Amino acid sequence: MVRLDAPSLTNTMRVAVYYNNKDVRLEERPTPQVGHGEMLVKVLASGICGSDVMEWYRIKKAPLVLGHEITGEIVKVGGGVERYKIGDRVFVSHHVPCNTCRYCLNGYHTVCETLHTTNFDPGGFAEYIRVPQLNVDRGVFILPEEVSFEEGTFIEPLACVVRGQRLARIQPGHCVLVIGSGISGLLHVALASALGAGRVIASDINEYRLKVAEQFGADAVINAKEDVPVRLKQINENRLADVVIVCAGALPAFTQALKSVDRGGTVVFFAPTEPGVNLPVPVNDFWRNGVTLMPSYGAGPLDITVAIEIIRARKVPVGEIITHRLGLAETGLGFQLVAKANESIKVIIEPQR
């Protein structure tokens, strides 16, 4: 049995449908119906992720409704849902692990097959989403009262950053170089600074983003058009970085990272490249110098919990990174702002506008 609906639900809703980065259309679709164990969430804020504008990745599935960094309010719950009620303010994780496979049991939740096949319906750039039973069971988190809906859109991207830095084992006194100062890079800068890294250095080719990086905790910035390893040594007492985090998907950023890591250091590949790109690695040098190369994709349940607490405690001032707040009809403009990456950092879509 489905419990009583919240008032004013309609049979149709508006959605922003992605065809390509320059073609995002406002369309109308039926409001999803919920079944046993499911819920309907009114989306109040949805962030545009850098991965949303990776055309090579998204266009093969187009047309579709994107958006996975969402917060909202529960407006309908199906039978069997006991932990949540209509009116609850929530963050909903689009990907959830099974928690029982060999990967989950060994702490590798982000390579779980279930995590890669789960999602909500249709996507966050819609007025409402249906949350499937599995996501209700392990992917819905109550939003603390101290956290606004728009701040809550940073939970998922910050959780990914938390995981990357946890795996990299950043310690007080470490020099951390973040290559790429978009939203992910800025979150890495802010979190590394908050966790007490000895020196945090950001690089980018965009001067606007470098200025923002300084505001969010970077002790120094380097224009990536310069010789980054040389400038790094000048800034860091003639040493390279203990941890290098790559947040830009261009091959030069990856090769730059390999030249910027110190002996015993770690390079975190946080951003992907386009398919088919191979990275030449000086294996003998890295073997001799004890350098670790590691990827970091996504976030697990623990990382989400930590990210919520970081935002609640104001350890990372995520709200200050927002540069644009747009209504659902302006989602296409939001995609262009993020894709062009000029003077925009975080673009938030408010579907109820």
C-alpha cells in the first residue's frame, strides 16, 4: 500500500533532457509512480557535475535526464518504508553498493557491480525523482538542519574527494599539489588544507580559478603553462610534492603529475581521460623511488557520511564555491557554463523554479 501523498502533486513534471552539451531541452514527462519500498523526492537543488559535460561519456546514452548531485524533500513513500517520512529533507545517492560482494567486503565499494548499475529515476534535472528500493535501503541520508539544500549538493562530490584523500593517506606536513582547479580540484584544496597538510599548491591554466583556489586554502598557485615541477621546487624548499592529485582530464596534466611527485610520494588519478589514452610511466624510476600511482573513482557509504559531517561542521565552506543558481529551464545555459569553464565554478539547478 502506498501512503498518502503530499499535497499538490501533479501527473506530469518538467525535466531537462540532455541531447548534447549544446542541446538540453525542457520537456514534460509523467511524474514517476512509487512502488513497495520506494519513495518520491521533490528535487530542490541539483548540481551540474564535470562528468555531466564529458560528451564522449554521455552522448552515447542520449537523450537522457542527467543530474546526480541532488537534495530534496520526500513527498511520497511506498509501503514498507519505515525509516523515512513525508517532509524529510534528504540527500539521495544515485549509485549504491551491494555491501555483500567480495569487492565491498574488501572495502572496494566503488568497483561493486551493483554500484555501477543503480540509479534513481529519471535524474536530478527533474522536478521529482523516484528512489528505487535498494537506494532507499542504503542511499538516502537525512540532511542536517544546518545544511541547506544547495550545500547538500556538494555531498556526493565531496565524498569522492574524501575517498581520494583517504586512500592517498595525506598527513600533516605533506606537500599536496592539486592539478586542475575546477570544482573537484577546489574541494581537494579545501579539504587538504582543513586536514592540516603542510603546504597545498594548486595549478590550472585559468587565472580566475587560481584566484579562487587561493581563497579556498591554497598556499600557492602555479599557472600550468609554466614548468610546474620547476616552480614547485621553488615554492616547496627545493622538493617535489608528497601527494599529487590530478583533477584535469588532459594527458599533459597526467604527465606533469608524474614529473611533480617526490620520492616515496603518491599520484592520485582523480579525473579520467578520454578512452584510448595511454600514459607512459617511467617504471624503473618509480620502482627505485617508491612512487605509488593510484586511481580514485566515486565514493562509498563511509565517505558520504564523512562528507556530510564535514559540511555540517563548516570544515569546507562549500556554499562559497557556488557561482550560478539557475532554474530548470536554464539547465542548457548551466551546461554551457560548466563546459566552457571560464568564470564559473559550481552551477546549481533549482528544478522547482
